Amino acid sequence: MKIITSTLLLLLCIGAIQSQAQPTKKQKPNIIFIYADDLGVGETGPYGQKKIKTPRLDQLSQEGIHFTQFYTSTPVCAPARCMFLTGRHGGHSYIRGNYEMGGFADSLEGGQMPLPEGTITIGHMLQKAGYKTAAIGKWGLGMPFTTGDPNKQGFDYFYGYLDQKQAHNYYPTHLWENGKKEPLNNHFIDIHKSLRPDEATDSAFNYFKGNDYAVDELTKKAVRFIEENRQRPFFLYLPYTIPHVALQAPDSAIRKYIGLFDEKPYLGNQGYTPSKYPLSTYAAMITYLDTQVGIVMDLVKKLGLDDNTIILFSSDNGTTFNGGVDPVFFNSVNGLKGLKMDLYEGGIREPLIARWPGKIPAGSIAAAPAVQYDLLATFADIAGITAPTNDGVSLLPALKGNEQSLQQRAYIYFEYPEKGGAVAIRKGKWKAIKTDMKKDKQAPWQLYNLETDPNEQHDVASQHQDMLPAFDAIVRKEHRNAHLNEWEFLNSKMSK
């Protein structure tokens, strides 16, 4: 018996040694992309914000990298999401504007223009590479009864708002989970109901409050998804609705700011819900978003996933101009020209913060111009796979601290059919832009030197007429006619 036992122990030891000697296949990196909504480039600490506290984003930047010249693909919600997910710019994207369907009431929920069948998204790409994928938050690219259903567009799991109009309310009656309505403990709120001054009582403001704050529900599902998939590679797309109006946040969050600002009640005269403390509420919403980032960071660390997980943070477009938001007070776009719906820098310049211990040098800064339609190629590079056809370049070299190794490109192209129709091109230090092109297809180029004039105050096109034909040629090359007439404002008839 002793001889058998000794032999068995020896065999077990040999097996253990052999097992340790076997090379183990390293799991592909996890990717978490946290996407804010209408967050200006100047509204977080890493980008100079002084009045709003964002300690966890500060930490994310200090332990990772932030880009100083990063752009969204287009300056409004649905097309920005489409372009991020498909790696296409505004001249190639299927969805180019906010095409609304249905209405605001629960019974009229119809979503936006859906992604078509056959679309290849980041979700599809990473599913094929063995990733478990989830989108938790605001979708805006189709309802369950359409081809744009997120479960048909590369995501194994979806929870959140399907219709962007519903996402104007942080206390909705329901959210969606994999094609089914999931009720919340909230009464229906008409979030576009304004108040007269004589109606502005505490009771009237309380009408716009509920019980289940949607942001909390999104984070709960995100936590569960990470915990359930920690043993396999996962991609979590986490498009929160903060700080898009309406101005709504838990009282406990708002109280931390009350008294810090000289503010007056907002009664809804510029759309969306009234707010007794509009400045405090807006600041509280951004800090609340920051807290969610911290919850995700802490969970990843607790589960031992830090070294194999990249967490990225950005937003879909610049700060809004309505709903009681005061972008001047908060210096929301760092003094840049333009807001949401503009192709000027304030409408499209956004944060990009990323953390990946051991891969991204802590406290680093990337100055290279980059854009959200680069992220499909970037995520493919991170996963070690070949990206489908796209308009971007991989930012992985810059993320790892080697900007010099970035694939060189001649320009970044923008096209936006709403608010009169506009195109813009970033080419080195130069920014060329045309606006109001629906009125005049031959509208003149404006030209700005962003090195000396980042706020786009001095149009120098008249001094550089020799450069302008090259910008016309870029538009002719990059524009494909839109499938909707209302999005087609160039019609391939650029002046020569």
C-alpha cells in the first residue's frame, strides 16, 4: 500500500510539473467602452474642469492616458453611435442623422432609423473572435421588431433604452432587456412639461422625480455581466445617458452641490424638465457618471482582471444648448467654438481616456488627432484580429505610448446633414469647414489654423486660396450619396 501511494504521489507531482511547463494560451483582453451622452470636452477633471468633481476619471487618466485632440465622428447621438460601431465616417455611414420614429409617450415608442441587415459592427467582429458582448445603456439604432435590434447587431446581451426619446427621462416606466420590456417602479413623467413661475413649488418639481434611477439599473446589469463573464474575454459597451438632459439626479447627489453656485430655478422654457437647482443638478449628474466609472474600475480590480482589461471613456458629442444647461458657466467645451450639432471644435472635440495597467503608461498624454471611427480598428488590434473594412486607423500604438508608430493618414473627414448641412476636414494643423450647404452647395470654405487658433476665431481661407481645391477633392472622394433624400445635401455636385 505504501509503494502504491508513493508511486501515485510521484505521478501526480510529475503531472503537476508537466502541467506547469505547458504554455497556456493567454486570454484575449477584455474591452470596456464607457460612453457619455452630450458631455463636453471640458467637463471632466483631466480636461481642466474646475467646478465639477470627477475623481474617478481623474484616476483613470492618472493611471492611463488621455488624448488631447480626439473627436467624435459626428455631433449628434444616433449617427455617432452608428459610426463608432461600424468604423465609418459621415460620408460613408448608413445612419447620418437623428431620424425619429414614433413619439414620446410609452404607447408611441418607435425608436430611430434602424441599422440594416448585413451591417458589420464591433459587436459582430468581437463575437466572431470569441468575445461575449453586451450593450448596456442607450442604443438609438432600432427597436426589437426591426433589423436594428441590438441582439441582431452583434450583442449577446442588451439592457437599457432602445428609443433615444425615452432616454430623455432618467425615471422611465421601463427599460428593455433582450427585446422585452422590463418595468421599473416609476410613474409616467411628461419630461417636456414646463412650469409657470407661480407653479414652481417643491411639489411641482417633485413631479419630475421617480424611484428607480435608470443609471443605477444600468450599472447593476453591467456589474452582473462582468461577474458572469470574468472567465472569458468580453466586450462591454456601456453608453450611459448622462449628462444629456433632462436635468434629473437623485437628491442625495444634488445636495452635494447646492449652495456652491449662484443659481435660479429652470422652468423648462428651453425644453425638457424644469429643475429647482439646474447648475447643481447638472454637476451632480456628471459626478454621478464619474461614480459609475469608479464602480466598474473597482469591480475589474476586485475580480483580478485589471492587467487584462482596457477601460476607455468618451462621449458622443459636445455639450447641449438647451434644457437648462449652462455651458458657459461650466466652460463645458474649454472655450472652443460650437456646441452639439456643430462641426466646429466645440461640437466634436471629445475626451478619450483609457487605462490598461502594464500596457498603457500611467499618466501619459497623446496629442495625435484621432476620431471615434478609429475605435473599430483599435479594438480589432487589441483583440489580435483583422478588422473588417472601415475608415479608421488603430490607435493601439498611441495608447501604448508610441504615437510615432501610428499609421499615417492625410486627414480626418466629417460630414453632417442636419442644421443646414456641413462638412469639415482636419488636415494636420488645418481645419476646413463649410456650413449651410443645403442653402448653398458652393458655400465658401472657412479655414482655421488650430495650432494658433484652436477656438476657430480667425478664418484665413482668403490667405490660402491655393489649399482649398484639395479640400473639395477630399469631399468628392469621401462622400457617398445617403440613402435618405433629407440626408443628401451634397449630391455629388461639388464645385470644381
